[in-house]
Amino acid sequence: MTRVGQESPDDSDVRSVLEEAAETLRRLPAGLRRPRLTSWPEVVRDSSSLLAPPTEGRTRPAAPTPGAIDRMDEALMWLLACDGEARRLVWARACRVPWRKLEDLDGRSHVTLRKIVSRGHDQIRRHLGRS
């Protein structure tokens, strides 16, 4: 992260911090992602399900560290320096959305989208240079 008195970050620094923020956000607990359909407790049918390791589904990623959460909060504030169009695309690229999918969603070529993402990174770097 760039603090007051430090040099302005380059494009790869901004990109890597935003990618770390996206990964940290992904690793945060889901909270109430699935609404409960009933208030009845889950019933255990037999003890083998308790003793066997879970085989279905993916395991949850490790929880992020407090420092990673602080860096994520700061990086998310950086996005406010971008205009709306650039903010959406910069965050999508930080979340590793492929250019091809962005082309399909947005309707413009990857060359145009890359220019918009570059403009967003420039806006963030200018904002950090003033901080």
C-alpha cells in the first residue's frame, strides 16, 4: 500500500493489491448466504455421517488475516477514485473475469476494455499520489 511520503505505485502494484483484495473478499465467511427454510434443527440419521470426512462439495478457504482485511478495505476505497465505467471493469479484472466474458457482457472489444481498465488504474495512481 502506498502511504503519504512514499512513491506512487505503478500499474502492476495497483493490479496486485486489487487482486489481493478480491481474493480476501472471496475468503471471508459467507454469512447468511443460504436462507434457512425451516427452523427445525438438522437431524443426524446415523453416526457414520459424523465419523466420515466430508466427501461432497469443496472445502472452505482459510479465513483471511486481519491485515489482509485492512488492506482489502483500503483497496476497495481506491475504487472510488475511478469513474463508474472504469470502476466496474477494474474490479471485474481484479476478480479475474476473463476478457472474453467481459466482451460478451459489455459488447465492446477487449482493446477498448483494456484502455478503460488502464484509465481506471491511472485514476487510482493519481488519487494515491495526492494522498
